[in-house]
Amino acid sequence: MDKTTLIGLFLGFFAIVGGQMLEGGSLGAIFQPTAAIIVFGGTFGATLLSYPLEDILRAFKTAFMIFREPREEPQKILKQIVEFANLARRDGLIALDKKAGELDNPLMSEGLRHMIDGVDPPVVRAMLENDNELQEQQATVAARVFESAGGYAPTIGILGAVLGLIHTMEQLDDPSKIGEGIAIAFVATVYGVGSANLLFLPIANKLKRRIKQEGNIKSMIIEGVLALQEGLHPRIIEAKLHPYLEEAPKGSKEE
């Protein structure tokens, strides 16, 4: 679980709510169902117009990536590849057949099986990289969905504020309601700007970071499999793959 994501999410929310209370305002003043319907409904509609429903549903599913650390630990994968190299030098590449079936990582398992089957290295690289690129493209679309929502929300918030002001102007015959009406109208702007900068855009940026981290790990796996197929010495393989650890999250490295 990525604690920084949860902390950032709750800190941003409570900063707005806490600031409102410290100013002496009421919570009811910033919780307006009508403004929420305009901003979030309008943002969803604009996003749906920009992307197919399949991409939007995938984006919500992919968003859960921000609440967890990368599944694979680069240090663990590096050790695993070095162990495979030692095993292959001792017993031959065929000895990795059983190991390939025991792996939880589908990319490494697929690469080892292609290698054992005698597929040419350029073909192995192309197949693994194509699989990696396809998954990365799908995750990138998810980030773009939230990025687009972050662009639409503030503008729709302003639209909601204008609609609220129009409604307020229609009640000029009752001056006692003008101040309250204006305050309520600007809640839509708060929702639009707040959701964009405290939710949609941060999620998009965090997803991009996760995509980069997981892409780095997959690149290390691909290079490791090709190094095994080439028959490089385990120490050379370790030295070759070690730079990939520099891009790993701190929590994934062993002390």
C-alpha cells in the first residue's frame, strides 16, 4: 500500500474543509448537490465525449495502481535472473524449463519459454517488447483520461458558477437572498478547481510515474532474458542490469 497517496488524498480534502471551518464558514455552504451534479456530471460527460466508455472504465480500474507499490521488486528480479544464469551455466538452458512454469511474472515466464524453445533473440525481443508496449499504451490512456478530466473540471466549474449567478439575478426582487445565492454559485468553481488539482491531475501524474516504474522493471526483465539466452556470465548480467535499480522506488530496494 502506498501510504503517500492516501495521506495526500486526505490531506488535500481536510485542508479545504478545515480552512472553511477556520474561516468561520459552515460545512453546509460548500456541500451543494446542484453544484456537484453540474461539475462532476459535466466533467464525466465531456470525458465520455473524448474517450470511449471502455477507456474510461479501464481508467477507473487502473487508478487503483496509485494505492499500491509496484508488484515486482527490481532487486528480487535481479537476484532471480542471476540465479537462473548460474543454473543455466551449470545444467544448461533446459534446466530453466521447470522454473519458467513456477514464475508468477508472465513476462519473464514467456521470455524463458521462448528462449528454451530456441526462438531467435531478435524475435524474442520483439515479442516481449510488443507485449510490454501494448500494456503501457493501455495504462497511458488511463492517465490521459484523468488528465483530460482535470482540464475540463475547472471550466465546467466556472460554467456552474455562471449558471448560479444567472439564477441569483432572477431573484433581485429579494435582496436578502443575493449574498447567499452568489456564495452558493461559486461553490461550483470550488468543486471544479478543487477536483482538478486535488484529484484528477494528481491521479494522472501518479499513474504516469507508476507506468514508468513498471515499464522500467519490464525492460530489465527483457534484457535479463536476452542476456541469459546469450549465455553471459552471471556477474556480467548483474552488472548489466544493475542500472535499472536506480529507477526503482526506494521501498523496493533492499537496504
